[in-house]
Amino acid sequence: VLLPWKDSVASIISMFMPGQEMGNAFADVFFGEVCPGAKLTLTFPNKDNEMNFTKKQYPGENLQSEFSESLLVGYRWYDHYKVDPAYPFGHGLSYTSFGYSNLIVRNGNMVEVIISNLGDREGAEVVQLYLDKSGLSTPSLIRPHKELIKWEKVMLKKGQKKKVAFTVSKEDTKVWSTQRQSWMYPLSRFIVYVGSSSRDIKGKAIVDIPF
């Protein structure tokens, strides 16, 4: 999705595949009857082929496409190569604003954060938890610095606060071993990030996974 005109408009409403009620849904958001609270499920690039795909990768040759970017797909590629996208994965605006505070870890692996509605109307925020698996990288396989593992959508009235809690489990940290042909759990300590998008990180913490 390319938006070369994005800086010439005040706002953008992305509807994707809204269905037969598209008109009513768009009107409710456009005229302020409903506060938008969705997030992007993909990354919007700045230009065509920003990831520098070769012809073998896309569109492919001889009806075959080479999948050589490995785990660095989408926002993971942008994070690894430190490229700022047009709009990052998980991004989404609202008619209100939200605050993140009191990020703590309980019992080693339960991440808690307080979300506050700082605006003057009701709205929803999608709180996102990312896990840093870069410590599991090998010379032949680069693992991402941020990998989305959990999220929660929170509806808050004006001035309301709510605690959001995520439990990072052993299953969230597993990696596949091609040599052993099985899942492995090589580390028990990880960095996690809490944010409003893959680039709007509000805080980070260390978790210890029980085995």
C-alpha cells in the first residue's frame, strides 16, 4: 500500500474489507459518532520494493519464488534494518489519547501495565506485547528484536484507567530446530516491550520464564 499523498491530507481512514455496511461504518467514524480503535495488521512502506526484493524473491522466476528473507518479514525487517516505515505495524489513531504507566513484572513472567484514557471521550486502545528473540540468533538465522506475542483491546471511558496483564509462557518463547526437528526452549530470560504499535513502545521489562 503506497500513499505518496499522505502528507497532503489531515487524516486517512483505512477500511480494508468492511463489507456491505461500509457506508454506515465510514460515516460513523468520519462524523465522530464512533471513536476509531483499530490497528494496522501490516506495515505501510514509503516506496515500492522498499525491502529490495530481487526478481528471484518477487515475482519469482520459472514459476518459483525464493523465500530468503527468513523471519525478517514485515515490521521485523524494518526493525532489524532500522528503516522508518510510512506507517508501522500496529499503528492506529483515535479521537482520544491514552497513557501507559506502572509497567511491572510479577512472579517473573506476568507483565502488568496501567492504561489511562487521557482524552475527553470514550475510546479503545489495543495494548501490544512484543518479545525480543534476537538473543536466539545464529550465524545462519537472524531472529527478530520484536515479535508480537500478545495483545488486548481495552475500552475506556473518559478519565478511566484499567490494568492490563499478560502472562508470558514457555510456549511463547519456543523456537524450531531444523536439526532436531523439534521445538526448543534454549533461554529462560527475555526482554519484552509494551506499546501502542511496533514503533510506539511505551516501556520494556525483563521476564523469567518458568520451566
